Amino acid sequence: MPFLSQLIDERFLAHRRRSTSIAGQIAAALAIALFAWHLYVDHECNWNLLAVGVTFVLVKLVIMFWSALKE
């Protein structure tokens, strides 16, 4: 797709990758923080929030480990 390379450059793709990564990390931290809030303040477990946070952390660690092994 040569016409796309004229519209989108590498800086745009790098910026999009960084911003998406940061947004995902913030969303995972927020999910874990909300789980902790419900657990300590409301004394109830919202397992969906914990599942979202833990899934992100596990996927991030697996990808980092795989990348380290691949290099």
C-alpha cells in the first residue's frame, strides 16, 4: 500500500504505539486500584476488575520475556 506510506510516517506509528501502551498501563493500574478500593472500603470483591488488571500484567510480562529471548 504505497499510498498509505505517503499519508502515515514512522513518527506517527511510533507515537501511536507509545500512547496505546501508556493508555493500557493506566487502564490496568486503574482496574487494580478500583479492585483494591472495593475490597478495602466496600468489603466486596469485584473479580472482573481483578481479572482485567491481572490479564494485562501477565500479557505484558509474557511479551517482555518473549522479546528478551528472541533477541
